[in-house]
Amino acid sequence: MTLAVPVTVDPTAPAARPQQLGRWRRLPLKAKVGAVLLGFFVLAAIIGPLVTPYNPSFQNPAPALSMHAPDGAHLLGTTQTGQDVLSQLLVGIRLTLELAFVVGVIATALSVLVGVTAAFLGGFWDELLSLLSNVFLVIPALPLLILLLGYLPQKGQLATILVLSVLGWPWGARVIRAQTLAIRNRDYIAASRETGESSWRIITYEIVPNEISLIAANFVNTVLYAIGASVALAFIGLADLNSWSLGTILYWAQSQQALQLGAWWWFAPPGLAVALIGTSLVLLNTGIDELGNPRLRDAGVDLRLGGRRIRPTDPTPVMNAAPPRRGPVAAFLHSFSRSSLLGEGGLGEGGLGDESGTSR
Amino acid sequence: MSFIIRRLVFYLIAAWVALTANFFIPRAMPGNAVQDIMSKFPSLQPSAYRALEAMLGIGHPGSLWHQYVSYLNDVVHLNFGLDVTEYPAKVSTLLGQTIPWTLTLVGTATVIAFLLGTGLGIVAGWRHGGWTDRLLPGLMFLQAIPYFFLALVLLDLLAVNLHWFPIGQGYGQGLIPGWDWTFISSAIYHSLLPALTIVLTSVAGWMLQMRNVMITTIGEDYVLAAQAKGLSSRRVVFTYAARNALLPQLQGFGLALGFVVSGALVMEIVFSYPGIGELLLTAVTSNDFPLMQAIFLVITFTVLLANLVVDMIIVVADPRARAREGAR
């Protein structure tokens, strides 16, 4: 929504430091909570394995320490074989995040490659690549992942990364292709082509940098997918079961009957960690989306202009007040929002295949 | 070419890609599946090597093309070979025993979740800015929970501790599957908690999506015009805004289906539900490759079919899809 208000210069331009705080404060609450939550887990992944109280694989033979409820010595209790759950969790968070990050990078790179190539080449290749991404979107991923991973002789971290990356690109490729199609016809691209720049240079210097926001949003989604899929795969036993990831902890908890024996401290922490990491990523993405599309905001972040409360769905107000300016940070994050890109009429050629700015 | 026929061709291509991938994966992957199985089952005689090869379709006689054609022929006749774990049971028999369970449970629960989520999304989109928005972070949390983890928690709380629901399984012990009331009521009772899990985790996604589409739709001029005409809110919401917001929602349904089904399969494992998910676990733990391949094909075809149904609904619901049909 745009406010039809004359831009007046903010009379009280604050000093540098408070302004920095102001920018952070202007972010939607969701983005802030998401960023903090994700930061917490990233921190845990970095420091966690260095400060584990025990060796996560050490099986304490003391019978009293089998399935021991949380106490001072074992903050999250122990497993059936006397292993410390907290230590497993700390190592597991790193392994899971590491995997998700690498898959995110590879799959996003593939999406960019396929999406840009399809849009740029056009014609037959475009049709073929689009068809391929649509086909892989409609084929359910998990059974195919299981099949691929099942046939691999080693089911370690590397195999999982490989398989998840190979199947993780179609959604991103589709979105990026649509955006590239829109950008391709802009005047500045025509201009650089007239000046004799090579296609390669146009792609790497003119097109891809302009899609960086979309690519980043796509990266967050891919990381989300990688976490969900890798945990599910490990849960059914398709992982290196001697390593500790959030999924393998859950696998052992399930196969050792943690539930039936009432050992909630064994399966609840890793599951909660997965859910919270996922929530932080969803919050981050939605919060960023809302920066670009104020209509999606909730009641808590209503605009206040000239003392009047403006609901996002209200008609455009006309008054003399400065609209909230975006600082560089907010503007940068705003550029991440998918809806802002959609708003420019960029995505898709219109028609049944296209989503209208919604993401799942 | 009409819209439906074009979609049909697309799904046929998708099915062909799935079939071909299924054919080439065992041949392209490193490692030796036959050796894997042999080491897993020490009781197998060395003479079984050839038989296993034949079963996995590795040692087929003839050229690759010949193998491919005979493979396609087998699939068309629903001949998925023999099972390794429950040798010499046919894979298709095992599938036939489990598919009805999964189809009933996951199908019903997904449709309920979709309808419920869409309905709630309409309300949340219309009452946008009201109390429903406070639920949003909670919904996102629900959406981010892995299906099987919610299943574990619900099972722990409602079945193990409160004894409201049975702990897993598809029906009471000692019952013989049949069409009598004792069995059916037991089966329904056992399916309640798995169904609740699916509804709880997927309803949030549908609701958030519908809410966002609704909010965008409400901003359209024709909604404003309807309000200006003095129509009742209910009429504006349901006949003007929601009807149009439903179309993107339906398209999303088709695309998200594979995701929902995948999650539901893993959830079945937690409940030891006698469906395909459980069968898949057995296949994975015992390196039962023929079974894994057959399950992959069955799930893929089901999802493709469901997508086709969604497309048909879209043609009925969306005049633009029909108009395009005429234009081409």
C-alpha cells in the first residue's frame, strides 16, 4: 500500500546510534523474533559441540543412569544406555544446521542455474526445463528421496546432502525463471545488449544481482525443506545412525521405546529444536514479506500517522505527515520480500500455474 | 487443446518420468543391492543370487531397451515382483493390504484439514487485524512441527498418560478385519489420533495461505464495490471475496499434496498404523528394494491422480480456465 502523502523531511534527525536502534525497531516483530530465535540456534550450533558436558556417544554403564530423568548432572536426562541427551542435542543441532545450510546453498545455486537458463534461452529449452521442474514439483519428494538414499551404499551426511540438493531445486527454479522473464524485457537489459555485452555478462552482472532478494528468500525456504526432510529421513533410519543429528536422536528415541517408557526428555528436546528452528525460519520469511506488503501485517503493527490509527485495509489516508522512512537495513530486508516483487507485476505470465504471492 | 487434456498430458509425462527414474535408479546407483540383501539375510543360499538379481531387475537378460520395455509391461499389469522380507509374497499383495488404510486415513484427514483451514482462513482474512492475528505465531509453530513429532507428543499425552486413545495400531488386538460393526468402530477409534495429528499440523498451512489470499482479494475494487452497494458482510465475504480467493488456494492444494502425504507416511510409523508408511519403514530397514520401488510408484500415481481431480475442480470453478479452453 502506498500512502499518498507528501514527503516531509523528518525534523528531528536522530543521532547515528539511536537511529541504528530505530531501524531494528521498525522491523516487524515477526522478523525480529525469527532472527533472534535463529541466532540462538546458530550460536548453539557453533559453540554447542565445544561445551558438551559429556561425550554424546559415551554409554554410562551405571544402571541408575539408564533413562534417568533430568537433574543437575544431566540437564536433559539420559537415554536407555546412559548417554547424555543434552550433549547429543548440542552436537545434533550443529550437524542438522550444517546439512541444511549446505543443501540450501547447493539447491539454490541449482535453482538459479536452471531458472535463469530457462528464461534466458527461451523456446525449446525453456519449455523443457519448466516441464522438468513442474514434474519434480508434482512428484512427492519423500518416497523418491527414500528410494535414492536406500540404493546408496553409504547413508552418511554427504549422501543425504547430495540427494536433498538434487531434489531441492524445482520450486526455486520456477520462481526465479518467472522473475528472470520479467527482468529480461526491461530497458536496461536491452541497453546492455545494444552495447554489445555478452549474454554471459548480462546474466551475471545485470540479471542475477537484481534477483538477489528472491534468491535469498528461496534460500531460507530450501533450508527449511532440508531440515524437515533430513530429520524425517533420519527418523526412519536412512542416515548414519552412529552420528548425532536431531533426526538420529529421534530415531533412537523411537526405536528404544522412549515414548512407551515415559522418557519424554529423550524425544521432546530434539523435536522441539526442529520445530523452533523451523518456526524461526518461517517467522523470518513472513516478517520480511510483511515489510513489503503491509496488508499482511497484523493489528500490532498498525501505522500511526498524525496520531490517527490507520488500519492496513483502510482507504488511503491523505494528510500531511511523513511516512515512515526505510533505513538502509529495512530497505535491504524489504528487497527480500517476495510480495514486493510480485507487486511489481513481475512473477509469472498470469494463468493457472501461478501462485498469487502466497508461499507455503 | 483443452485445459484438461493439456493437464492430462502433463501428468502422463510426470508419471513416465517417475517410472523411468524408478527403472534407472537401481542401475545407476553405486553399490550392489543384491550383495546388501545377501548380507542382511545370511540364510539365503548363494544360489539365490541370480534370483535376487532377476527380482530387482538387474540381471535381466537382453539389452537395456528390452529390459525397459518388459519393466513397463510389468508395471502396467501391476506386477511388482516378489517381496524379499516376506518371500515369496507378492509385492502387489502387500500393497493391496495397506493402501486402503492409508488412503482412508490420510485422504479423509487431509480433506478435513483443507476445508477447516480454508474456512478459518476466510475468517482470519476478513477479520484481519482482529483477535485471529494473535494466533499467527502459534500457527506458524504448528506448521513447523514435523508430523511425526506431533504424533509422538500427542501419543504421549493423550494415549500413554490420559488413556483417551489407544496406543497405535489400526484396530483392537484379536479382531479379525471384516465388515462388521465391532471391527469398523475399533478401526475408527484407532484412526482418531492419527487423523487429529494430520489435521493439527496441516490446518495451519491452509489457514495461513487462505488468509493471505483473502487479504489480497479484499483489497480488490469489486469487493469495495460490493460493500458500497450495501450488501451484507456475509454475502460480500462468501460470494465475492472467498470465492475468488479459493482458486489460488486450490492450486496450492495440488502442489502441497505430495508434501502432506510424505509427512503423513512418516507419522504412520509412530502410530504403527497398518498403512503404507509402516510398510515403507519395513522396506527401508530390511533393504527391501522391490517394495520401496513399488511404494514410490504407488504414492506418486496417487498424488498425480489427486492433482488431476483438483484440476477438474478448477475447471468447474474457474470460468477463466474454461475461457482459455475456448480460446485455444
